[in-house]
Amino acid sequence: MNCPYCGNAIPKERVKILRATGRAMCCVKCSAETPRLVLMEYGHKTAGYAVIVPRGSEQRALRCYRRSR
């Protein structure tokens, strides 16, 4: 499948994920999505888990993360 904006080929894995999530079909270069900040939370000794930080509160989350470490 090709990107409707630039005509470059879209990898099969990306097409599969975009279809599954219902997002617009486009290549990485033409995408309007921005990367999200993900921090690891270690609430217990061993198993940490990923926490996706909402947009707009990245600076506050980083301050809290640094303070708790």
C-alpha cells in the first residue's frame, strides 16, 4: 500500500496497526502523530510498568519522576 500524500510505500506492519486502530493510512513522514512520553513506574521491588503521560503535563511528570527516583 502507498501513502496517499507522498506516494511512498507503507510497511506491512504499519498498515496492519493503522487498520487495527482505525487511524488514517499514511507513512511515518506524513503522519501528524507526535511521540508520547512514557515513564516506568516501580511501585514494588521487581515488576515495573509503563505509564503513558498525557499531553500537556510532560514537564510536571518529569519533575515528579526525577524527585521520586
